[in-house]
Amino acid sequence: MFKDREDAGQKLAEVLKDRTYIEGLVLAIPRGGVVVGAQIASRLGLPLDVIIPRKIGAPYNPEVAVGAVAQDGTVLYDYYSLAALGLKEEDLRPQVEKILQEIARRLKLYRGDEPVPKLSGRTIVLTDDGIATGYTVLAALRSLRAQNPREIILAVPVAPPETVALLRPEVNEVVCLLQPTPFYAVGQFYEYFPQVDDGEVLALLAAHKGPRGPG
């Protein structure tokens, strides 16, 4: 159990601290991941920024994920779920466009007019407050890999073992403090797990700005 997201971030930072981060950058998935990422960025002396993947929900049951979208337009589909629901990729294109518009809106909110940082040649630490199925994180990782970073370290407090196994081939290293089974929800592993609002995200990003690397 973690006390809260700050505690989880501090525990991750303790594991990550004795490493070299060439042009290092912490990328957090809002909103809760930014609280975790801020602790890592502070301990490692790295800048903090955001990456915003979003799930694609089934048309008549948005809680059922049938894919995920990253902010650069990378789209992943769960073809097993599509087949089970009788859906094709083209059926979801209007929804994907709406998701991309929402991602753009949130990026504008969190980053203002600042350009997206260049990732080529950099060491990226990707974090969130926990991972369940891993599909949105997978979309984020595919998006990151396409930008030719030096290495990607996925650092999260908690995820089920099968999700860690899914994501491990996509990164150079996984740091996951808890891999419990059974796993029902990320929040069950925190004593205090409140919603994080945009004001807190903005304050943390402002407090952990730093050099944005080459380019």
C-alpha cells in the first residue's frame, strides 16, 4: 500500500536515483501521474512534462476500451474486442477525431503555447499513478518510440503482472514497485486516492519546468 501519490512517487524516485539520465525528461500521464512524476522529477533534478494518451470506448458502452490514441495521432485497436462487438476501424474514426481534439485542448491547457519538447536522443521516464490494462500506456510508448529517444524507462507504483509483461518489450526498463494479483483497480493500493484537478497539475508543471533538451 502507498499512503498517497506523493508517497508512491517518492518510493519510485528512491529506486531511480542512482542512474545517469542523458538529457533526461519525466513524462507523466495526467492527472494523477503528474503528482507521481513531480516527486520523481524533483528527486532526479529533471524537468517534468505531460503525455496524454486516451482510451477509445465502445460506441454504446464507453467504459469498454476497444483501443487507445496518443497525442501525436498514434492509434491502437484491440482487434479482438472490435470483432466481438462487430466493429471496424472506420466505425470509430469520428470518435478518434473527437478524442484527438480533446487531447489537443488538454495539451493547450497544460502547456500553453510552449512547443512540445523534442525527444530524440533523450532518456525518458514515463510515469503514471498506476496501470490497469496498459492499453493507453502502450499507445503512449509507441508514440514515444517513434520519436527516437535514447531510452525509455517506464516507472509506475503498481500494475498487474500481465500488464507489466505486455509493456516490457516496449521499453528499455520497467520499474514497477507492486505487481499484485488479483488486481481490481489502481486505487485499491492507496490509502488516500483523491481526484486530481487541473489546477494542481498546472502548479506542479510550473514548479518543475526545466531545459527542454535539444532542438
